[in-house]
Amino acid sequence: MSLTPLDIHNKEFTRSFRGYDEDEVNEFLDQVIKDYEMAIREKKELTEKVEQLNEKLGHFTNIETTLNKSILIAQETAEEVKGNATKESKLIIKEAEKNADRIINEALNKSRRISMDVEELKKQAKVFRTRLKMLVEAQLEMIGTDDWEELFDAEFSGELEAAADNES
């Protein structure tokens, strides 16, 4: 059992004939009591301070644990977002490639149709040219015939007869 300042103060020594000087012993005991009380007070203060620091340490340990968990969650979330973004970008690229292929195929098909239409128009133009040429040649041949001379003469003599009838 540890001594208390009260134990030291209340301690009574047996008296002997040639004992220590009582005032000197009492003075020494008073000094011991003061030092012992101060040591106890310091011990109590240090114990309280250790408890406070342990509480703070516990608080900061909790904060550290929470922060570590938050960091892990943030890292996992970042990885998940990155993975989702990668997947989405791959899907966008695939969709773009499909659209590009579709557009290219449509353009090729349209180009083929236009080429076929151009060839068809060329054929029709050749047929039209041939028919026009034949029509023009037929018209030129018709103009070049002697039937025109007879027509001019017949009309002219018809006009003379009409003029003579008018004079009379």
C-alpha cells in the first residue's frame, strides 16, 4: 500500500532517550509531505493529460480510419467510373463504326444506282440522237424532193386564176 501525505503527516515515532531532534524531523516530514503532495498532484495531472491525449488519439484514429475508408471508396468509385467510361467509349466507337459502315454502304449503293441511271440516260440519249438524226434526215430528204416545185407552181397558178377572176 502506498503512503499518502496524510499518512506521512500523522506518523508518530516512538520516543527514546537519545532520539532525533523532533523539530528537525517534523520540518523534514513537512518537506516530504509537500514534495509527496506535489508528486501526487503531478501524477494526477499527467494521468488526466494522458487520458485526454488517448481520447484525442482515439478521435484522430477514428478520423484516420474514416479517411482511409473514404479514400478506398473514392478509388473504387474512380475505377468504376473509369471502367464505365471505357465501356461507354467502346460502345460509342462501335456504334460510330456501324454508322460509318452503313453510310458508306448507302453511298456505294447510291453511287451504283446513279451510275446505272447515267448509263441508262446515255443509252436513251443515243436512241434519241439516232431517232432525231433519222427524223432530220427524213425532213431534209422531204425538203430535197421535187414535190416542192410542183407545190410552188400549183399554188402560183391558183393565185393567178384567183387574181384574174377578181379583175373581171
